Amino acid sequence: MARLNKIPQVFNILFYLFVFLCCFTRLASANVELDEDNWRQILDGEWMVEFYAPWCPACNALAPAWKDLSNRARNKNLAMKAAAVDVTKSPGLSGRFVVTALPTIFHVKEGEFRQYKGPRDADAMIDYVERGKWKKTDAIPSWKAPHSFQMGLVAHFFKLSQALRGVHTMLMETYGLPTWGSYLIFAIATIFVGALLGLLLVCVIDLLYPPRRPEKVLVSQAEVDRKREQDGRKSDDDQELINDDIVDDAELLDSDAEKNSPSDTSEDDKEKAGGDDAKCADKPELRKRRSRKAD
């Protein structure tokens, strides 16, 4: 009899456990937690995706409405699913979607992304999906789409920034370095990496676009001899012109010396010479130069 009395109690416990599991499963499946590994599932079907952070007050205020949204969409048998991304756990996704404020909500329909900027309540978001108001919102361009190659690179840069931030925190908390010491280490590492990348870039450019060598010009021996002959004639003409100038300068010096030299002539001759000199002074001095060859 005691065993028979315990059977209903066992059934009651199993029943309540079953109800609890059903409710828990429903709540758990209502919001899909996205990360770096499973986020591509939103490319199929219709989704509402929220980006949040645990420390964000606005995100915490939106949490009840977001749960209500997923439950109401499920009750109305809408094809829309709700998902959420914790940016502290998946920083790459925040870079891939270019999230600049929290919380940020995206509507995704068959791989087309639109940012939702309407009221943050369940009724408005259900109406946005159910009545197709998302069609009035411009889709994100293809070059900026989260699944594009360039946005994948942005996601990797965001991951790198978070990794560097972790290293900075470790240097200060674990090793006790001051802030300026950590910054100095990062500055030296940046200079070294920049120099290494610059060297690598120069090598790649030289490999792809090697410098052109000057082409050899073949000249016959006759042309070489003709060129030498022309250069020889030109040098002879230049030397002759220089010699002519030297001779003219020498004659000018001799004439000045003769004028200034003392003479044994008589005073009459001196006076006559003085008169001649005075006459000559009134006339411009003429000097004869040798004719030069035409160039």
C-alpha cells in the first residue's frame, strides 16, 4: 500500500519536470546566441539580430522586450527568428557588422541586411516584420555586407585589437608594468613590424616589377671614327680661337709699354710727339685684330 501511495507522487514529479523542461527549452530556443562559428546561419531565412554587452544599461533595459519579441513571433508562427550577439565574447562580429553603438538591431532577410532604427518595443518590432516595413529601409550595400571579403578583414582587425588589449592588461596586472612601459613596448614592436612589412613590400614590388636595364646600342666602327674626327676638328677650332685672343692681349700690352717707355729724343720731338699724342687722344683708339675662322 505504501508503494501504491508513492506512485502518484512520482508521476507528479515527472509531470512538473516535463513542464519545466518544455518551458526551459522554449525560452532557450527563443533567442539564438550567435558567435564567430555559427553566425552564418542568419544568411538563410528571416532574423532579428541584437548586438549587446552585459555592462550596457540600454541593453539590459531592452532584454525583456527582446524576449517578448521572440515569444510573440513564435506564437504567431512567424518565420522570423531572434538572435543576439555578445560583443564582449565575439568582437569580430561587431567589426564585421560595423557596430558603433549598443544596442544595435539588424533585420536580415535572405542575406540582405538592414539596420532597424525604430522603437525598441516588441509591438513595433513585430509590426516591422509582420507588415513588411523593412522593405522601406535601404539594404546595406554589398561592399559593406558582413559576409563580404573586406568586412572579414575588418573582423580580423577587431580580433587583433582585442588580443592587443589583452596583452596590455596582462603586462600591467600580471607583470606590474606602468602604463607608459606597456605603451613603449607596443611602440617598439610597431616600428619593428612596420620596418619588416616595408622590406617585404619592397621585395614584392621588385619581384613583380623588376627594374629595366638600359638597352645596348650597337654602333659601327665607321660611325665611331666619324664622331672622333668631328670632335677633333671642334677642339682644333676652339684652340685656335683661344690662341688668337692670347695674341691680341700680348699686342695690347706691348703697345702700352712703348707708350710709357722713356725716350732720348729732343724736346722738340717730345713736344711734337706730345702734339701727336694729343691729336691721337681726340681720335678713338683703333686696334687691328686677326680675322677668325668661321665656326
